[in-house]
Amino acid sequence: MALELFDSKSQTLRAFTPLTAGHVEMYVCGPTVQSAPHLGHLRSALVYDILRRWLMVTDHTVTMVRNVTDIDDKVLVNAGSRDWREFAKEIEQNFDDAYLALNILEPTHKPHATEHIEDMINLTKKLINLGHAYQATDGSANVFFDTASWPNYGELTNQKLENMEGEEDATFGRKSPNDFALFKAHKADEPDTAAWKTPWGLARPGWHIECSAMAKHFLGESFDIHGGGLDLRFPHHENELAQSSAAGDRFANFWLHNALITISGQKMSKSLGNGVSVEDLEKAGSWGAIRYWLLSAQYRSNLDYSESSIRDAQAALDRIVGFLKRTTNTKQIEIDDQYLPSEFAEAMDSDLNVPGALAVIHERVRAGNTAFDSNNQEALKLCVEQVKAMVHVLGLTFAYQERRISEELTNQVNDLIQQRNAAKLAKDFARADQIRLELEEMGVTLKDMKDITMWSFNG
RNA sequence: GGUGGAGUGGCUGAGCGGCCCAAAGCAACAGCCUGCAAAGCUGUCAACCCACGGGUUCAAAUCCCGUCUCCACCUCCA
């Protein structure tokens, strides 16, 4: 079986074949760095991280572009009295920190909108020449896409122009309320640094033109996959498609949209202010558990966040990690993709059915534990290799890296454990229990094994 | 008004015509282990009719029609 992906433009599951055999080019809409990341942004980035990893495992090289929109109305507003460029950089760092913590791979290219103004000007010029864009009728430096000139407008989201609500307020020189800005004229109250010289006057780019220009810059006039959150489908992606195809490009072969994260059934979003922040998440569980939880629903399904969700994920992940810890030396991890079970591959090939893939991991973990307890070395080895390979594909390997604990604490704990074991041997259980309690208060959980007492620190 | 999506055990969440008397996880319960625990492992439990009502089919959670409820998008959002 080969990979099938749900293409949201055709609204069908399609067999995925790269335009160039063995090589996949994908463009993913990254964040507008206007405020700190929340769970929803992380999910989106993670979905395409998983897709990329799976493509690589199945023998593709992957060029992945994930942009940073670092100039935008909200960036300027939220920067307040600060230099917006500095502000944007800081927010971008917040995103990068979170991506790193979640073990999301760096994209091949991470272009910033402000670095590609020239590309955007060129694309806009071309659209004007082709009669698909125009400078504002009020003589300002605003430039708009002429939706009426493009009969395919609405093709991505299956909408008809006459049914659309469009901009209702002032036109700023629009011919139609449905027309959207390619460039926005510099406003007097905005910093000079947020304006570029264009053939139409001082202006800054609109949101949609950025992605069209950057995708073309790095991937050319056609590429395999365009991804992003479901809330970007319209207008952002519809407009991207209109611009690029009106300019004569074929653009994306597949459109992928990940569903959103909800909280109490309602969409998590910047505008609603109900986002779960990185700080909140770190309190709820480990980054491994967060990654696991984000993967626990297929990417086109909503995922509802609640306080217990990360905790449940932590328990499920601990089961997998615990298996590897008790059966292998986790410091030496060699991965061999040849061990991936076919059921796992089938699940991944089926529009990235990660929950199904996780089920295969758990099934193998159980088989492995059984083999371990009955000392069936041959069966155990197979299960271990399979689990390691699967966990690696999902990027969960980092979850079982050892936490760094100070030598001082280690010695102290080992000393107390020794005292406790001595007390147990002397059948002084009151003393043994007292030490156990002491350790618990330090945040140390004991694990009495057959011959040895293991411990973990959760403080 | 338009365009999409969803409703599956106590909870999360796969399955999308026969392998489904429905995967997996969490929770619960039991056993193993233990001085007793915890942790860990294993097992068991759970979906009466897979939102409701019709229909198609030899066969439906899965397809069709209708109804109800919820969510998203319609020019700020991943």
C-alpha cells in the first residue's frame, strides 16, 4: 500500500505521488509572530513534521519550507512602543523554543516575509500586467487582487463569489468588497521601518502575497504539498491559490488542512484568547506527553483539550517508555526501519492515521512485556526493535532521554536507599517506611525490583 | 444565506460495506510482585440498536433519504 492523503481541494483521498520521483516539496504556513504560541500552533507544526518524517522513512528526500510572517497589522499593534522587528524576533524565538521542545524538525527553509519583499513586488507587478490586480482607485499605494477577473476564484473552498460576504467597511480603493490587498499603503501612524518602496508608493505586503511569493522562490511554480491549519483555508489559502494560479503557476498538487484544537468544544484561537500557553503545558506534563497527546487524534479530527488529557497521555507514553527502559539500554539506541510492522506502515499510509499507529505500538509493547516476563529472548528482541523503530518514526524518542539529576542528589538518594534496604533486612519496617516517606517528600519515587531498588525523580 | 466537518464504551479515540458480537490508551477491578505499599507487568470489565427515524444490500457503525445536536470557515487566527 502506498501513501494516501486527503486533498482538501478535491475533497478526496488521493494516492500521493511526488511530482519528482523520490523527492517531495512541501510548503507549510508558519506563524504570524504577533503573540506567543499556543497548543493549536504546535499541533499544526507537528502534523507536518510527522508527514515529513514519514516521507523520509519511505525513501523520499523532502524539502520543507515553513515561513515566518514577521510583518503584519497585528505585529505592529502588539509591538506597542517597542521596535516591531525586535518584538517579532522575540516571538519567533518563542515559537522556535516550543518547536524544539516538542522535537519538531527544523524546516529546510524558514523564510521571513520581510526578506522577500522584492519577490512579492515582482509577483504583484505580474498580476497587474495580466489584469488580475490593480492599484487602488483612490490613488493610494494599496494594491488589490481583482477577484472578478479570476473565474476560478473560490475553487479551493468550493464557494461562489456571489455567496461571499466580503469586506463590509471602507473600501480603501477596492473595486469589489471581495478583493483583497496584495500591498497595503503606508499609514502615517506606522513606523517608517514598516514601509518599503514599491512601484505604487511606500507600502508593506499583505498577508496572502507573502506565501505565494516565498513558495515560488523556494519551490518553483509547482510543488507537491501545501499545508496549514483549517482556519487558513479561507481566505488565506484561497487567495494564495488565486494569486499564484492567476500568475500562471500550477502551485500545490495537494492541499492539506489540519483540524483545530478546541477547549470545551470551542476553537482555541488568538482572537478568543483561550489559548493554552507553553507555560500551562509545561505544568500539565512532559513535552513527550504533549507530543503524544497531540498525536492521539488523526490530524483531520478536532482535538479537545482538558486538564486530564495531558495526564492521560503521560500515562500512555510512560507505558511505552517503561517497556524500553526495562528491556533495553536506552543510552544506546540504534534504529532500523526494517523492523517497522506492516500494520504500522498501513496506518501511516492511510492519511497519517497516527492513532492507529500508536495502537500498533501498544500492541507490540504488550507482546514484548509478555516475552520479557517469560524470558522469551527471541520474541522480545523483535518487539523491542519494532517498538524502537515505530517510536522513532513518530519522533517520540526524546521522551525516554534521561533527565539530568545532580550528583549530589543522586548520592543522597542512593545513601537513603541503602539505609532503607538495611533496615528492611533487619526487619525494622518502621524505619524503612520512614525513609520511604522522606524520599517521597523529596520527590523521589521508589521502584522495588527483585534485587535492586530503582528510583525516579519527579520534583 | 453559502461552504465544509462531526455525533462510537465512564473518558480520549481508531474503524468508514463482510476480518466489527467495534483497535488502542486512560480510568476501574483482579492477579503477579512486596514485610506492607508504591511502581511495574498481565488479565478482566465495559459500545444494550456505533445521535435518532426510515431505506438500499445476501451483508451497514460504514452507502442513501429525512430529523436533531454540535463545531469550523465566509477577507485578523495553525
